[in-house]
Amino acid sequence: MKKILIFVFTLIILTFSQGSTRAFSGNLKADAHCDSPWFYKFNFSGEDVSIEHCGRSDSGSLDYTITSVAAGEVVVYHRGSATLRLKINGNNYSKTVNGEGSWKTGVKIAVGDKVSLLADMGDSPYSGWISPKDNLCNGFSGAGSANVSSLYNAISNDGNKLISAQCWGDGYAYESFLKESYSKPNVNISCTGSAKDCHDVMIEDMDFNDGAFFLAVDDRVEHKSSCDYLNIISGNNSKVPAKVTFEVKASDNLGAIKQYRYIFGDGSKIETEYAKIDHTYESSGKFSVIAEAKDSKDNWIKSDKCQQTVNVAAVSIESHRSSCSYLYVTEGQNRKAPALVKFKVAGYDNKGDIKSYKIDFGDGNKVEANSTQFEHNYAQPGTYKVRAEVKDSTDQWRSDDDCVETVYISTEPIVNQPSTGTPTWVSVVGLGGGALAFAYPFVQGTKNMNSFVIKSSSKKRKK
């Protein structure tokens, strides 16, 4: 109970915090970095300086990346004059900007995508950048500073998320400092880059006041994820024991697919991080296989495209085997009453076809049909234990623990979509506006789950 209460209060705090307005805190954080930076280290007028340097090569190509920690439309906030060049997922974009403003690129990225930015001011051979400190593009030894608080404020006011803050320069600092009548410093310079990187000028534009260019993401993008297809790569129509290889494809516009769930149709199922797996069938027959995918927001997504039928050929010495493979809730789980819930039932028989299917919906209603698809209206909220059976080729009704499912019908909208298992419900009426919070562990059933990634697996059935 203590863990549940902690979960509830955490949920309430998150709910309120997500609803609050994002305000400028004075120093938004960014994750800008170079894949392969080099460093200039030198002493200028008694000041020790180490600059992480990124930039373009002599050919003008983008040779560093910034990895996004957010998903949505890319927006570049600028202060200064330059031709902005972006490389996003292999595609190139450019725009010439002047003064202060923002460039809404219209290009959307997902978490983990890499974005390259070059503020090309026409210099040769390099353009380089450093990150601002304390909202300033700092100069060295009296070179001056540029306050870029307005860019931070603009990002915050627009409700966007900063992913990279950069101060850019395009000149040679040594020449600039001489023109400004600074005495020639005694410089001991070292560079960790290649001979090409560490050219014979001291350092590019040490004041970095020529411009500031911030990468941001408008994350107010509709989340779309889908289970796209399930393929049988090999092993279909082979003789028992049959090793079958499957591969599932799923998509998410805001991030990566986290996990995959396979239901093999012989009573075995598995959750794995691999889209491609093997499974061994130890009985012949027709097996209805289902795959699901967990998207970037932890929702399990399903579709008719992620279902396949596997055929396993019999051998002469095989004895009769049949069973109910699974009862699968395709739609309607955890909805508010009254709710229409849809089911799919599967079974297998190695000596013939399944003749009929039967479901007990757990509310006093039972249905028998020749179809594997069922639907039922639940008028009242509650928890319903649903059981399915299949009639095999010998007219025997077969059931199994894999053909038992619990359906939850609520009185209030559910905060999160559970996967499978048994939830513990906690009412937070008066604290969370009448929402229901719950803890919901994944339970893989009472059967032994012995499927392994890229290893054969099987599940024996009673004769």
C-alpha cells in the first residue's frame, strides 16, 4: 500500500507539473556536442584558455552532429547574419538570415536523430563555435561579450525545447586583436586535432561575437506510432519440429520502438528488444501468430498487419495434439462503461481443423460461433474474467490458461494504458480530479515461457 500511495502522489505531481507554463529560468540547458571535436589550448595575456572547436572542413561539409533529446519540428533561433546550413537525417536545408528571429524549418525529428548545423559567414577555411556561458557569448582579455538572453527568452516564450546553444565566429582573432592595439601576447599553443585542423593561425575569432544560433525543437507534435507488418522470414511449411524465423516492423514519429511482444499461437509468448527472432514449434498444425510493439511512450501498439499464420507439416509418428492457443483482446480494454470489447480466439489441431469457438464473457453471457472474432458490450464497470474454448477435429472442447483474459471496464478515464496482468486500482478522487491511478505489472501467464532470441523455443501440449 505504501508503494501504491507513493505512485499516486508522484502521478499527481507529474500531472500538475506538466500542466504548468514553461518559463525562462535564465539558463536553459542544451546537449550540443561534436562527434569529433578538437581543442585549442593556449595562454593569452596570462589567461589560460581551452576551447572545444567544431566547424566545417575546407570543402564546406558538415562534419559534426548534435543529437536531439526531443522530438518535433526543428527551429533555429538566430542573432546575426549568416547562411544557416542544416543536415537532418541525411537531407540538406539552408536559409540566409539577418538580425534576430527564428527559422521554422518544417522538418520533424525523433528522439535520437542527429542534426548538423553550420552558420556559414563566408570565411575560409573554417567556421567555429563555442557554447555561451551565463547567457553571454564571452570574449577573452577584453575582447567583449554579447548577451544572448533574448534568444533564450524567445525559445521559452514560444514553448519550445532548446537542444543546442552556440556562439559563432568567422575571423582570425590574432589579426583582430592586433588591429585593436592589444599588445602581442606570448602564446604557447597546442592543439589535439589533425595537422589540417590545427592550422597555423592562432585561433578563430576568440570573441565569438559575430552571431549566436540556437537549435530548438517544437515538441507539440501529434504522436503517431504503428505496428506495420509481421513477416515470416523462414521455416514456414517445414516439418515438426519446425524452426520459424519472424520479423516485425513498427514505426514511431517521436522516438524508437522499445520492445516487441510475440504470441506464437502454440501457447508460448515472449517480450524482447529484438524485432527478429526464432521460435520452434513442436507440434504440427496451423498457428495464428500476433506481434505487438512498445512505442516511445510505452504504449503497446497492435494491428491486423502484425498477424500471420504459420503452417507446420506433420510427421507420421506424431500423436494427436490440440489446444486453445490464446484469447486476445483486440480492442476496448480499460474503457469507460458502457464499452464494446473485441476479442480474437485461436487454437490448433495437428490432425484437422478447429471446428468451433466459444467464449464466456464473464458477465453471464456466452457465445459459440465458427468465427475467431468476437465482440461484446459490457454495460457495467467492473473486472471480468473471460474464458475461451475451441472444438477440435474430434469434437472435443479444449481450453487452457492461455485462453483466459481479464477485462477491465472503468467508471473514469484511465491515466495510463496497461499491458497485461492484474492492476491494483487506487481512487484519487479529491486529489487528482477523480482520476484512477494503478500499478500494473506485466504477467506472462502461468505457463513456462521458454522462447529465446535467435534460439529455438517451444511449448509442449497435453495430448
